[in-house]
Amino acid sequence: MTADGPKIDRRGLLLVLSSPSGAGKTTLARRLIESDSSISSSVSVTTRTSRRGEVDGRDYNFIHAETFERMCDKGELLEWARVFDNAYGTPRAPVEAAIAEGRDVLFDIDWQGAQQLSEKMKHDVVRVFVLPPSHEVLEERLRARAQDSEDVVKRRMADASAEISHWPEYDYVIVNAHIEKSLAGLQAILSAERLKRERLDGLTAFVRDMQKAL
Ligand code: 5GP
């Protein structure tokens, strides 16, 4: 028994966030991690070069294409995909350790990764798709990032449209108009999913012991 009541063991869950870029997913993910010490981010490996402000080992593990291929061949990646012109993948070992220890993991991965994780770890995955509030807002954000190159904006809009087409494959959808409201929604999803009977491995023993004493 702890101060919060009895401790019932549970499996960790895998919270997958996908969205087109420009929908505010990264901010939402960061805010969730800051607000909840029981969930941590999966750090992907990628062959792309780091952007200004990104930290190797925190935002991604930046690796060479040969290393990526070797990890892939050895089965060290739980899922992987080509997104734009680069390869991205989720290292398997930290995720499996987290689930077994009852820790939750947050994934910022695209629809291809979400599909692969769902196939491999169906009962542990919770999928959330983040939509922008309107096409105007999305375009505005993509323009700000692309710094006026019309070709780049057009390509990003097309990529966003392709990513958005996968929204029906997700368990939950958040339309991200207000970050605080979206964060509250995401926290509610996480709280409810943590209470799912199937995840509570320790429940059978807990109830059995209670019934024995009655
Ligand atoms: P960026 O290069 O902007 O950081 O990420 C580009 C896209 O790749 C984003 O949609 C992001 O969610 C996705 N992504 C990042 N890491 C992974 C990963 O490990 N696997 C998959 N499938 N997608 C990823």
C-alpha cells in the first residue's frame, strides 16, 4: 500500500502522436512530457542532419545511413520509415524495457510508424492524430517555416495532405486550436487509457486477495 492507495502493477502503454508538420504536435508532446513524470519520449534514430537547436541524443540520435541499415538488418528497430528524403526508426530495446516496467512511452512518428507499431504491439498502442484547426493556419505555419520559398511551401502542403489522409486509422483525433485545451484532451486520453482493465496486470491478484478476505 502507498499513500495513494494500493499499487496495482500495469503494463506501460505506447502513446503515438502523428500529424502533418505545422499542426503543433511537437509543442503538445513537449508539454505532455513536462506535465507528467510517468511518460518519456522515445528517441528515434534518423539519417537526416540535425537542425539548429536540436540536440543529439535528446531530439534524435543522428546516425549514418550505413548504421541505420545495420540496425534494421539486425532487427534492432521496432519500426522504421522513409519520410521525405530521410530514414527514421524507433530503437526496440528501450521500448520493450519500458512496457515491461510499467512505464509509458510517447512517440512522435508518422502514419507508417503508427501502422507498424499497431501491427506489432496492438494491445499496448494508443494512437492520437493531431489536426490543425484550419488549412489557413496550417499554410501560415508552413510558410513561416519555409521562409518564403514557394516550392518548399507547396511540397509541404502536399506532404501535409498525404499525412492527414491517414486520420481514420487513429484511436483519437485532437483538433489543435488551443494548446491548453489540446493538452487537457491528451492528458484525459492518457489517464483513461492507463485505467484500461487489460493493462492492469496486477488486478487479478488484487481482487483475488480481496475476495479471499471477505
Ligand atoms: P522531422 O524531420 O521534421 O523531425 O520529422 C519528419 C517526420 O518524421 C515527422 O512526421 C515525424 O513524426 C516522423 N518521424 C520521426 N521519427 C520517426 C520514427 O522513428 N519513425 C517514423 N515512422 N517516423 C518518424
